[in-house]
Amino acid sequence: MPEPVPSHPAATAPVAGAVTNQLQASGDSSGCAFGDHLEHTQVFNGIYQRVYVYDNNPSVGTGGVVSGCPAVSYSYLDLNYTVQVQETKTRASYCSGLYQPQQLKVFSDSTTGGLGQSGTITTSAVGYLRRNWVTGTDTEDKCSTTSNMVIGKLPGEYNPTYDSSATIGSHIADFLLTCKDNCSRFETNLVDY
């Protein structure tokens, strides 16, 4: 019995050194272009320490005896930080944009996952964004600011119950918004925490 004839010709394996007209590109190569691109890079790093604010009046102890030690009114974290943002125009060939979130790490002496008495806030991976340059709108820019700010206010004596992994998010949000105020091109939505 004769073998069946295929309905289409069989594909042949490419031969080394032979010219072929059947190359295929992987992915969408139609988006590739040589041109101008905006590259946005951002980082921040900071250190902090808890500061105590005392009541001006001495506290009254047992039996109405006035103590020489005033009570703690509240405490806060004094954060010294540096934020840096750079946007540059690059002429190159890319097939698409690129987005890499800025990774944020907090190292503290807290046992409850909060900010504690002291620690650092640092960038473990640089935030990076690349897209096509928009002529007439985009400009190159560089911003580097070092400053202090207050975060993590707590009433009275320090109580780790109020300083935990559940409460740290709002303090970090305050910090990110201040970074945006100091470097207007800082992208808060590029930070992954």
C-alpha cells in the first residue's frame, strides 16, 4: 500500500551556511524603534531616631509629692533623609518601555514590626522607568535633596502596641509624600513597599 501524500510540503531543517527567507522574530518587533527615550531613576535613604518631648510641669507622685522628673508628653521620629531623582534623554533602540519598582526596606530595633526607637529606611532596588520621549513636554531634570522631617508621633511614653507592622504604612506614606514635595518628579507610585 502506498504512503499517504501530505497536504503541505514538509518543513526542512535549516542547513548551516545556507540562506533562508523564513526567519521569524519572537514577540512584537513592530514596536522597536531607534529614537529618543526618557529614563527616570529614583532612590532615597534615611536614618531616624526617636525624640521625647516632656511636659514643662513636674509630675505629682504618691501622696502628692511633686517629682523632679516631668512626664513625657509625646515622642516622634526625627528622620534625616536624602531623595534623588534623575530624568535623562537617551537616544537608543528599544522595543518597549521598562518599569522597575523601587524596593523599600525598613530596618529598625522594633520587636513588633514598627519603626521602634531608631533605624534606617533604604532603597534596596533602584526605581527605574523608561518610555518614549514626548517632544515639547519632557525635559531633563536632576534633583537631590537632604532634609529632616518628623514621622511616627506617639502620645505619652513610647508604647510598642501603637508602633507595629499594622501602623507603619501611614508613616511611610508621609515620608513618600514629603519626598514628592522636595523633588517634584519623584514618583510615589513607583515605590513598592
